[in-house]
Amino acid sequence: MKIHEYQAKQLFAAAGIAVPKNIVAKTADEAAAAFAALGGPLAVVKSQIHAGGRGKGRFKEHPDQPGVVLVKSADAARENAARMLGSTLVTIQTGPEGKQVQTLLVEAGLNIARELYLGVVIDREVGKPVLIVSSEGGMEIEVVAEHSPEKILREHFDPDAGLFPYQARKLAFALGLEGNAVRSAEKFFRQVCRFFLDNDCSMTEVNPLVVTKEGELVALDAKVTFDDNALFRHPKLAELRDLSEEEPMEVAAQNAGLSYVKLDGNLGCLVNGAGLAMSTMDLIKLHGGEPANFLDVGGGANVEQVTEAFRIILADPNVKGILVNIFGGIMKCDTIVTALLAAYDNIGIKVPLVVRLEGTNVEIARKMLAESGKKIVTGMNLTDAAQKAVAAI
Amino acid sequence: MSILVDRNTKIICQGITGKAGLFHSQQCRAYAQQHRPGEDVFVGGCTPGKGGTTVDGFPVFDTVEEARRKTGANCSLIFVPPPFAGDAILEAADAGIELIVAITEGIPVLDMARTKKQLDANYPNSRLIGPNCPGVITPGVAKIGIMPGYIHTPGTVGLISKSGTLTYEAAWQLGNVGLGQSTAIGIGGDPIIGTMYLELLEMFQNDPGTEAILMIGEIGGNAEIVAAEYIRDHVTKPTAAFIAGKTAPPGKRMGHAGAIISGGKGTAAEKVAALEAAGVVVAESPADMGAAVQRAMQRRR
């Protein structure tokens, strides 16, 4: 689960991690008041959407207005905020449709000496959390990894004890920090690692991480993603979820216990198992089709879930046909067919439907399909099913 | 011959009084009875607070330690709900269980980091498969997991897979071309899993009952790249592979927590290239996995 920058910074501040002075604004007047309250000669007004690339992003309604802007007066804060709030920000990460900005963060300026990068993630190869830092602040870490991998420094840390002081100092010295900045970095690095552990994050990123002229490390940006599987023990964090940032059908799928990702093609897929679902998409492409979605009904899906899956797939107006690919393990093939036949009648499936079944109770399931009297095409194997589905559109 | 599971494997289920735990314990017991009538393979289960009872003929114990002591079990199949699964894994290891197969999906990743740390530090004799996996099967000998038993035929292909249903698909295709499996293992789709490709590749390479290997991976991370390097340097047996997710768009998580491409890293193309460079026959389509193993075997002759 992703949260907004302003939410992440509030959590940071509560955990003792240094952030610039900031005030959340939901109206243009609040933005102007925030500028005055911060009391500085300048402030930064930042659009709050989940996608990155906000500084370079522009608004659909105001093509010259950047998503993050430096202002030097309360009036400038108000004018910019008026253009930003309620408008649609398009960045490299939002896609062409963009995201509507509903909240702004107004932040005091800093005396910046250096900009660093900091990220904490799980290193799946080692099975441990890892702190990643780099001297290349402000750049995407993937780009740094590609062009100058030697500038990326890593320390794995213990999932119980967190980052030890010597590990933090090692990184601080390797980054060329000196004097007060070393002490500040030791504290900052350890606090961020502790934050990652205490909140069950799957990612905590600070880019850029600023070193001020006074030698203090301050989080100029904050990107936090939580492990969905651990939210059950963080009910307060779960409340930070912003559903308006998510694809509505993906949310509906999640509520039904399904895993759905909308894609751009026209052939809907209903598959059990993530690996098989991805492979089914690959197969559709291989035979000249375009998948409209990824949909994994999971291992133990029931009639209601499968019906909901069909409803979600068909809610996409691009869908001109559906390929059902089930290899029954936990999921019995007759369960799928029972649901499929119910959905066919309830929802009124009008697009061509190709079904490929294998596994537990497949004979019963095939017989049910054959005797249903419905226009459902049976695929005899993977390739046959994919070819028939692509041809049916 | 086989790896991990053989005729000495005796199984209990942690979480046997739950719906899924009981259903699959029954299925695993039926599989053993069908293939090895008269032998006691699935010997009981464990649910804290329900010790001393029985469920459908399975004796239930309060602790794994007691279950092991009284049944001689050396393998545990875990169906414990996610918040308690990490603890269940450690309980099994501490009781001296050698093979722990965790089916549970949705364990917090930091729980697994802590569990793995304990396993590595204190329980070198216990091996964890999973979590979030279909389990392990040595066809004709024992099924420890949720896979449909009949699709796996005894044979000489060692099968390693990150994905559940894709493993079934592969086993089915292998059966259709007359190739059974020595052992089939679903390693799990989570970011942190107990056993990765390398250790299993090494076991299959050393297993006289395995003639060829099929490895099924997916996008995200670099485990398949590391495996490709290992195969190049250490595996002499014919090896085929398939990578799922060639067409998945970057930045989107495809069901498995692991299946996400970020910043051009962990793409299918990278993985396929690394595997091919290591002499592995890579199936172009998921419908081609069985045939790819055949091609790998012919190429080595």
C-alpha cells in the first residue's frame, strides 16, 4: 500500500526523522496561510499524488504549471495552488490520463549543501532488509545502478536489531560526510531503518536526502510503501490508504480476494495462479492477441469470487472476448464451471468465451460445459485455447 | 531416486484442524495409501489446544515436538494462517523436523526475514520449502502439498518452479510426452523463501535418479540470473527453463509479490538471455515446456 508524501513525512516526524517544516493545504487560501506561517523568504508547493516525477510533470488544464513549484510570496503560493488543486497532473509515472491533485504540501526551503539518495528495501536474494545510499541524490536509483553502479552503497541489516551504529558510520564516511554531518547521518540512517522495521514497510525511499549547510540530514522527499500482508497489525496505517489513487476495478478485485491488473488489450483472461496467469498473457501475445488484464482467481476461489471476476473483466469496455484458463489444484474444475455458467446467465456474457480446463474433476467439468447448451468454446490445450480466443475476436 | 522426499518421509500437518489443512492432509494420505498401501506415511497433525483429539483418524497434538516424538514424523506441512505461520515454521525446526513445507500465502515479509534468520543461525538441519508454494511431490512415493497427485508421474525429470499452477501445467506436459518427475518442487512466489534454485539444482545434479531438470521462473528479482550462472558452472545434466511474464508491463505487481519489473531489471528478456548463455533450452511458450525438456535431452545425446 502506497501513501502520500505528506503522510510519510508526518510518520517520519513522529519517529524523530528530520523533515523540513511543512503544512498541508487543501485550498488556495490555506496554501497562502501556510507560506506566511512558515515565515521564510521562500517555500515549495508540492502536489500530493502517489506517482513520482511530479517536479517535471505538468497539468492538463494548465500546461505551463509544474507539479512542484518554488514560491516567494503568499500571493504566489495562492495563485499556484489555485491552478494545481482540482487539476490533473500528468507525470512520466501517471500515464497520459494523469491524476487529480486534491492536496498540497507547502514546505519551508532549506540551505542545501549536498543531495544524497537513501532507500530501504528487502533484498530477496539475501532474505534481509538492506539500506541503500548513493551520492547521486535526486536521480532515479535505477538510472544510477545502470550508469555508475560503484556509486551505490549497501548495508544489509538485522530484521530485529536494525542498523548498527558502525554500519551507519561506515556509509556516512563512504559518502564523504564530515563532522556534524556524520553524527547526523548515523542518527538518520538508523532511524529510517527502525522506521522500516517498526511499520512493516516494503519500501522507504528518501530522494533527495539533503545535507544542509549546517550539517544536518533532512528528508526532502519521502516515499513509503507498506507490506499489504502486514497491515493487519497496523490498523492506523491502513487508514492512510487513498482509494482515489487506485484503479477502481483493481480495488473491487482486491475486496473480492482476487488479483487483477488492468492492461490495454481486448482479450480478457481469467486464470488461477499468478504464474499461469502471466503465462496466459504471454501466450495470447505470442498468438497475435492483446491481453486486456491479468486476473488470478487464486487457489480457493468460490462461486461468488468467480462471478465477481467475470463482472470485473466485463466492466472494461475494451474486452471483446474472454479466455478462461484453469489448472485445477485446490480449485476444482467443476467449481469454475458452476460459477462460469451462473455468471453467464446472471451477468449475460455476450462476448465469445473460450475455456480451457485441466486438473481436479476435469471430466465432470467438461461434461457440465457440453451439456449446458451455451455457446462456450472448449480449448483442448493451452495453444489451442489461445489460438481460438484470439481468432474469436 | 529423488530429492527431499523418499520412502522414509513421515508427514504431519500443522494446522490440521483447519478446513484447508484437513482437506489436503486427507488428499496427501490418500495419495500415499494409493501408491504404498499398508504403509503409514501421513501420521498426524498439530493444532495448539486440540491435542489428544483426532480428526478423521489423524491424531492431533498440541506441539510439534510431541507430534514428532509420538509419531516419528520428520516432515511438516504447514497450513497455519499468515500471522502465525513464521512461528509455526520455527516450532517445526526446533522440534527437529527436517523438511518443512509451508503452503501459507500472505506471510508478512519481515516475519519471513526473522524466521529465515533463525533457521540459518540455529537450525542447519531443517530445510524450509515455501512459503506460498504448492509443496513437494516425489511421484509414486509421497505428496506433500496441494498439487493434484495424478498429473505427476514417476520419472527422471527434476522440476523446480516459482509458480503453483504453472508447475501443474509443466508436470502435465511432461506426462504427455512420456516424461515423469523424480521430484517436483514449488519453491514459492514470495520475496523471501526458504529454499531457492541453487540448492535444489545442486541436489538434482547429485541425484542419480534425475536425468534432466526443468526450471520455471518468472519476472522480477535476479534469482534466475544467479541460477543461470550456477547451471553454467556446475550443472552437467540437460536443463530446460521457462520464464513467465514476458509481456507484463513494468511497475505492476502480477499477483506474486516477486513478479514486478522495476527500472528495466528482472525482465524476462534478461533472464532468458542468461539462461540460454548457460546452455539451457528455454521454452518460448508456456505450452512448450514439456517439449523443451525433450529438446534439452536430445541435445546432450
